[in-house]
Amino acid sequence: MLMREPTIEGPTSPKGRPAYDRECREVLRPHLEALIELATKAGWDCTTAAYMLMYLAATAPKQAATA
């Protein structure tokens, strides 16, 4: 299945400020919700899909460092 590349807006607040983290969370939220929706439509349990996304997010920095 071909999917278009997601569009994510860049930050408007400086790194290290509370607003920076909040902005990042809000621009990523719809993409996360869309992934969970796609997974549940494909037959995966919503809780399992959310848990696996948390797992992947937790291991992503480690994998990026070794790449």
C-alpha cells in the first residue's frame, strides 16, 4: 500500500521551553491517532497497537544511534 508522506510542522518555540514539547506533542498526535486507527481497522487490538507504538518510540533513539 502506498501512503503519502506525513506533513509535520516545525517548532515555533525554542528547544528547552515547555511550549516546545507541547507543540511537538500536538503535531504528532493526529499521526499517532491515525496509526492506531489504521491498525484497528486491520484487525489489531487498539491497546496492543498503542503499546507497540510506545515500545517502538522508546527504542527508536537507541536504534537511530546505532544506524
